[in-house]
Amino acid sequence: MENSMLNTARRYDIDWLRVLLFGLLIFYHVGMFFVPWGWHIKNNVIYDGLVYPMLFLNQWRLSFLFLISGMGTYFALSKRTGGQFAKERLTRLLLPLLFGMLVVVPPQVYIERLDKGQFSGNYFTFWFSEAFVGVYPVGNISWHHLWFIVYLLVFSLLFIPLFLYLRQNPQNIFIQKIRNLVASPYKIYLFVLPLYVWESLVEPFFDSTHALLDDWFNLINYSTFFLYGFLLITVRETFWQTILTHKNKFLVVGIVNFSIFITIKILIENGLEDGYVVHFSEAVFKVLNCWSWILTFLGFAATYLNHNSPTLQYANEAVYPFYILHQTLIIVLAYFLKNLAWSFALKFTLLAVGTFVLAWLLYELLIRRIKVLRLFFGLK
């Protein structure tokens, strides 16, 4: 009984990391407005130097979110049968996805069409006549940033049989091998081997589309992180001990690998031929960098954030509606700021603060108080 209670005890550091990662997503998508990468709407001035901090975040933020989701799945299955878990996932993921595609995402597409001169009427005319004609980017039907929900739903349902087996057989030989790997700060890096295969041999052949059916690299890569999250929680005592003890080592490895990765990027931009040797070398530092930062943040969160608070309880519920709403709010606000002759700092601050404030007002005044909206935003 004591061991069972330990295995189902809530990890508040995981809750904090989930909140912080989704909060970081808002800043990242605000940043997308200013960098030269393709996005739905762009500022009148592009800032090339912002690419480097954006690259740092881009290396691990989504992989980390899927790993955290895998950890959360472990706890969710501790209180539910496979059927109950599947029903709960469909309710909390599929309903918000459908609502988002009908209500939350169309304003983003509308603003993009206005910005590119592809539509000139008001929003209601667009919604009734154009919003659900054709599939984006050629047409307008899209799940845009809600692709994360789609992939999480697929992974959650797909892994149910395996996860149930692992939960019911925690001493099987596979789990024992995982426990042996995570017990060592060196062997734990063997988890990057599958990631390196995906990065070096799959990623070059499949563009990132977030369209599910043809997005093979993202499907394989993110499902691996989702599985890793579940496995790490399965051997939790051993894992926490390793990351608590060696978090500073992981931090150093992360800094070194990101420095090398950025150096390679700069050399390529300045004429280094991006051949096979460079590609396979870059992939090594990329996956080592990603894994190191994930271990680092988990270690520091376990040290300083494994405690409950009223702030965490509030944020833990609010974070899902914030995620669903945030990109629409950013794009609508950005449309009215893009051509103003204001500084980067002012525009970035207005977009970030404006998005948080508007999302909070919608959540506090409407979503958390109206039952049907709670359902559509994935809340209990």
C-alpha cells in the first residue's frame, strides 16, 4: 500500500513545468511575429538577432511538453481503466479541438487572408462563406496551433495497451533496464539514440507540417518523447535521484551542446557546405542539447518547485484555456500593431501582456463560470 501511494502521489513540479511551458509558448509565438521564419502574420520590421534565443527554445520546448504529457498520462491511468481514460481523453481533447476549429482558429485565418489581400469583407461574411472551404493553407479549414491537441489525442489512445501493461507489470525486464539506464548520469544519455536516428535519417525527408497524415518525423519524434515521459515516471524514485544529484552536469552539457549547435548554424549561414558530414554532426549536438535541457529543467524543478500553492491550483486549470486562446489573441493584436513605427520592445511587451490579460479576462469572466464553455475548453 505504501509503495502504491508513492507511485500515485502528485508531483507539483510537473504541474509547475506544464504551466511554465505553456506560458513560454505565448512568448514564443509572440516572437514568431518578429523573426524571418514563416508564420501567419509578420511585423513590418524583422529582427534577425531574435532567431538565436528562438532557436534555443525551439530545440526542446515541444519535445518537453510531450514528455510532460506522457508523465501526466501515468498519473491519469492510475485512477482509471483503459476505457475510462480513453473516454476522458476524447472529452478533454476532441471536444476542445472541434470547438477550436469552429470558433477559435477561424479569426487567425481571417486575419491572415486580410493581411495578404486574399479577402476583403468582414469577419462574419468570412466565417459564413469562406472559413470552412478547403484545407489550409490552400483553403481555410485548419487546426493551426491546436495540432498539439490532435497529436496528444492520437498518442494517448495509441499507447493505452502498452501503458496499461507497464503499469500492471512494473517489475518486467524492460522496466528494469530503463531503471538501470536512468540510475546513471551517463547511461541516461542512451535515450538520445532513437532521437538521433529520427533526427538524422527521418527529419531530412519529411517537412514539418503538423497535418498528422504526412508529418512522419514529428509523429515519430514526439511520440518517442511521450513514451519517455511515461517510462521516466514508472522508474520515478531512481530518476528523481539522478536528476537531483546531477542537474548541474546536465546544465553544462546543455550549454556546451547548444553552443556547438549554434556555431554550426552560423558556419552554414556563412558558406559551410551543408553536406552529409555536417548534417549527421549537427544532429548529434541537436539531440544531446534537447535531452540535456529537459533533464536540467526537470532537475531544477524537482529541487525548487515540488510544492503546492493556490497560484499553482489556479494556473493549472487556467493553462489549457490560455493555450487554446493565445495564438488567436496574438494574431488579432499583431494585425493592429504590425505597421506602427514602434520599437521591438514596445510591440513585444504589448503583444505578450495583451495576450495574457485578454486570455485571463476571458477565462475568469466566462470560461471558468459557464459550464458549457468549461466543457469546450477541456475543463472538468
